[in-house]
Amino acid sequence: MTTTTTRQLREYQQEGYDAVLAEWAQGINRTVVVHARGLGKTDIIAKLCTDEALAGGRPMVIAHRSEPLDQFVARVAQYAAIPVGRIQAGLNETHCRILAASVQTLCRPKRMASCPKPTMLIIDECHHAMADSYWDIMTWAGCFESHGTRTVGFTATLYRADGQAFDPLFSSVADVKGIDWAIDHGWLVEPHGRVIKLRQSLDHIRTVAGDLSASGVGSVIEQDARRIVKGWLREADNRITVAFAPTIESANVLVDAFLTADVAAELVIGSTPHEDRSAIYKRLAAGETRVMVNVGVATEAWDCPAVSCVLIARMTQSAGLYEQMVGRGLRLADGKTDCLVLDVVGVTRKFELVTLIDIRNARYRSMPQTPRNGAQPAKRHWWQRTNYSDVGLLPTPSFGRRVLDFIRGR
């Protein structure tokens, strides 16, 4: 096993790396890094794992989907020539020094029994980690024991719509770099918001697990799909766009509406074969497809820097889900200066919908950093420059208080 290539952590990534080691050195074995999407958490994960393996340890990364594991395996190769073993479905490559495991596979008792326990456990997208499967894996790995296995979770959104607290799972937050920090320091582009107002009322929609019912929102989207496309044509100026829909039915209606308007649009859902999905992603990145409509696929572990418009037709009360959607359009790309966020908003006097302007309440603490390319941070935060002058009713979300309460240990 040898180190390879010249890839280095960025300064803020090194800060995150060092912060994790500092927590572990103080005996805090279960910690979290909260970095906005687009800041490259996979680099920190890969560096932690390669350094652990080179020191003789057995690091393991777990995730609930294939895409983040694929990204991790590819990134490790840029830091060290160390094979990564997969534990997923029919793969059980436990002989490798570094392991990348699917939560759904590893949580089975027989798979855990056949796998050597890690010396370091990294949980990608750890906002999912309140599920029993994660607890089972962490218990098996010895994470909750006194002086137990060193553990770190990585996420961009350390909050849940159901209000569950993470403090039983993690003991500290090692480092935080939120969206506003990343934008003001030049690592993400600035989003600008516009609203597409629908004629349909939302007040009849029920809530499920703390958020608006997907089927209820879907029926509203289906009825006003042409109005949504008309708003996109007016505001988006043919930008490469990722659109989020609540249901497969509403997504199909939305794609049909775009195609009827002579806009090249395609659909990606959970059952879309991997090969077809990859081909659609390539066409979107090349601009051959202008709008990719998806249902619950592009919120995590998918990156297309060319996207400069996010169409949120999945109205939500969940700050975490909303931030995941917005984050898909904020990555840097050549010639890209900003991201247009189109919030589809229905008529309601009952619900508090999350929109772009509300992310201002998630005021994460962050460490001072020299801005990228020597640029000075903006004097006003990006949300203060967002134009929502045509919105008559704005929500008063509480998710920022929940995040801050967790970080402050309340």
C-alpha cells in the first residue's frame, strides 16, 4: 500500500479533517461534520480512510445508496493505491483493508458476523442514521462502548422533518461549514429565488411524518403542470435544470408538459436502470437535455455542476429536504455565475412552506477562512439579496432553532 497522486485537501477540508482528529484525541469517539453540499466531503472521508489504512487500521464507510459508495471508491484511488472492498448485495469483499458497505446489506446479522470489525467507522449522509439498521451496525462495530470505535458522520443537513434529535447517536459537532459560508467564500455559486404561484389550494393536503403528503402535493402539480412550465419558460432562460417532483405520476405529467412546449426533458426515478440513468445524466450535463425531472433520486449523491436552475415542484415543510434540493444547483462550473431557484408555491393559510429565503435561519457556526482566490466575503448574506417581493405570505420556519439547539447541546 502506497500513497499516490498529488490530490490535496482544500484548506477548509483540512480544517474538517483536523477537527475530527481533535475530537477523537479528546476521547469524543462519535462526532459529526456538517458541510454544505458541493464542498467535497468525500475528499475528507477518503483521506481519513487512506491514512487509517496506511497506519494499519481497518476503516469502513457505510451509506444507504450505491452512488456515495461509488464516489468514495473512486476518490480513494486519488489518494492511495489501496483496494476498497464492497459489501453490497452479492459482493462480500471483506479481505480488503478499506471497506465500503451498503447499510441495507451489512445490517443483516450473517453479513456482520462474516465481516471483521472496523477500527474506524464513517457514516455518509448520517442524517439517515436514526434508523434501526444504522444503530445495529454501530452497536456491532463497538461505537457505543467505552473507548469504542472511532466514528464520524458526514452530512449537509443535520436535521429531520420528524424532529428526532441526534444527540443519542453523536456526542459532538466537529466542524460546520454551511451554505452561506460556502457562498460568501466563493465555493458555491449564489442562488437567486423566484416564485411560481399556483392556483390550487394546499389546505386539503394531509401531513405524513411531519411533511406534506407527496400524493397530495402531486395532485396539485398535475393540475398546474402547464403553469409551472410557463413559469420556467418565463424565468429560466433555457438554463440546464433539475426539477423535483413529489410523485411518479406528477413527474410524468411535468415531463409531458415540457415536451409539449418543445423543451428537451427526461425523467429519472428510483427504478430507472443504472445505465439509462447514467446516459440521462450525461445528456443533461452536455445540454442535450434541458430539464431532468426526478422523484427522490437527485437529492443525494448526484452532482452535475452544469445545472444552474433548480425547479422545486416538491413543496415541503422539511428544511433538510429543501436544502438538499437547492444544493443540486450550487456547484461551481466554468461560465456559471449563479443558480436560479424556482419555488413552486400553492395557496395556503395552513402550512408553513420552506422557500429559499428561509435558509437564513440555519445560522451554523463556522470557522474564519480566507476566501477563495483572495475575494472578500460579501457584505450581505446571499439570502438578503434574494428577491421575493412578489410573495404575499412567507413561512416562519423553526428548523434553524432545532439545528442550533443541537449544536449548542440543548
